[in-house]
Amino acid sequence: MRQPGACLVGWSLVAEGVVDYQIGWRWWPGGGVLMFSIEFDRVARIDTYFLMKSFKFIDLFAGIGGMRLGFESAGGTCVLTCEIDSHAAETYKLNHASPSKDHVYAKDIFDLKSSDVPKHDVLVAGFPCQPFSIAGLRKGLKDKRGKVFEEIVRILVDRKPVAFLLENVKGMLSHNGGETYNKIMKSMLEDAGYTVKETVLNSMTHANVPQNRERLFIVGFRDASKSEAFQFPEKIKLTKAIEDLLRHEEAKERHFYTERYDCYEQIKRELKSEETLYQWRRQYVRENKSNVCPTLTANMGAGGHNVPLLKHGSKIRKLTPRECGLFQGFPENFKLPAGMAESRLYHQFGNSVTVPLISRIAQQIAKVL
């Protein structure tokens, strides 16, 4: 059934009490196979994925490559990577080999000429969130980091990819009473020739990752019919627990809180449960009452006040960088550069995306390309 230049995203079927079934196939417009005519008794769930043509994408503000992992899982090939942080780029290159000699590395998007951007089908960008984040000063587009949005639009106008995915904090929607996004940013994307959809998704409700992480996702298509056909992923059941992602045996002495910390006695008093995670917020302890990991942030490691804490027996420690990666859905074999300061690794994972959620969105985009 496989066509040249196509990739099998995958399919899964969960049922109970199967009595009789029939499976037929038909080609889906644009290149794909849809499984149909299935009869079960007491079907629990049917998930159908499509056989989709391969596509090319560019990875802007790439960080350590969380977006790339998600889009590669949906059949995409990365043809350009742009990342200004040299430490993040080091981690990225350690894990992502250039897929071909035509792959391009760029550093600063302000220096990236549109003519140097390879032809691609999807533009992907998790652009800087600090201008819109509650944790930042919320200067929006007046912040230099907010100006990068104009560079994204420039590439969309000049290179005209079929689609794009942008990711940012949900605070972008409410910035300046909603005017920054609705009246400026969305209008710029529409003026660039795209029909735009946006929504806020949470990693714990849409990716089966036990982290309370709400993010804004903006998807656009040049073809309005493709935009109409595109649907954001639906909620799925959270089956993974905090304990599933903890690697106690890998924790080192430096990860444990002891009397050498001024805040130790207060933390020791307030960390009562082993079933959840906590955060030290400079002067107080915050318990995550939903029994999932609190939002991992880019300022983890900056003073240590935002790295989630846990109680394990009589000991108290913070998550390791590896565990932070797992709570972002990165694979267990994702490589961490030897000798890199842990504060940088915490920053990199906190600044990244939840990979399984990006994968689900990428599959939805791939269906309608």
C-alpha cells in the first residue's frame, strides 16, 4: 500500500469483545489511505492515522529541537534550523544530524535572508515568549524579542509555505486587552495570505504528559479549504503519572536539599506528600494540587527557585534535567552535552515544547497538506 515519497504515520485500534470485522481501504485526496468499514462489538476506541506524503519544514527559534522531533514523527524533513543561543544549538546538533547536504543552519533570524531559506511546506516557530509572559514584563511587540514576529511574517510573505505552526504562552491572547494578537498579529498573518486558527492546549489533557502546561498554538494555511479541514487534537486520557517519569537512581548529591540551604527547614515542613511535586518560589512553597508536574519554565536553574521539588522517603530533592526532559515528552535517549552546566539544561527544557503534543498537531497538519 505504500507510495513513493509517503510515510506511514501509524494506526492503532483498541477494542474489546471483537466479534466480526471488515477492513477496507481507499485513497484519500492528496495522497493517503483511510481505514474504513470496520465492524466491532463494543468498540472501545478506534484511532486512524493516515499514510501521508512526506513534506519539508523549517525550524525557527529551534531551541533544542522539540518542534523538530514532533514534525519528524509526522513525516516531515527539516531543511533549515535557526537558533541564536549557542548552548541550545549545541544540544540540538548533538541530537539532530543534518538530514541532507541541503539542510541549512542559521543563527539570528534578523540576519537570515528570505532568499537563503529553502523551499518548504511548513514553517514552524516557537518564538520568544517573554514579551507576552506573565513572568516577564509583557512589553509585547515593543520588546525587541517581540519584533521577531515581524521576521516570521516576512518569511511567510516571501517564501509562501503551505502552512505554519506558531507556539507561545497563552498570555499572548490577553496582552493589551487582546488587541496585540487579534488586531495586530493575527491581522498580519491574514494579510500575508493565510487563514488562521488558534487555540490553547494543555500537555496534561492533550498529550498524555503529566505536566500542567498551557500554550497557545496558531495554525495557518494559504488554502482556506485546508484550514477548514484542519482540526486541533482532541483531549485524550492522562494515563501517565508523576512516578512514571521519575528516575530516582540517577539523582546526584547536588540535587538534594539539605541543611546547607537556608530554606531547607521551611521546605521540609511543607513537603508532606510523595504523590505530587512542589515549587520553591523564593519565599514560599507551592504545592501542585492536580498531582502533575507544574509548568516547567525557562528560568529554572536561575537561582533554583523554579525547579520542581519532590519528597522521596525522608529526602527532598529537585527534578534532574533528565526528568525535566521526560516531563516535556523528550525520549529517554535524548542526549545531554557532557560538561554543560545544569542551569543551562534546565533552561533549555523549560524553554522547549511538549514533544508528544507537537507530534499530534503535526499529524493533524500533515493530514490536510
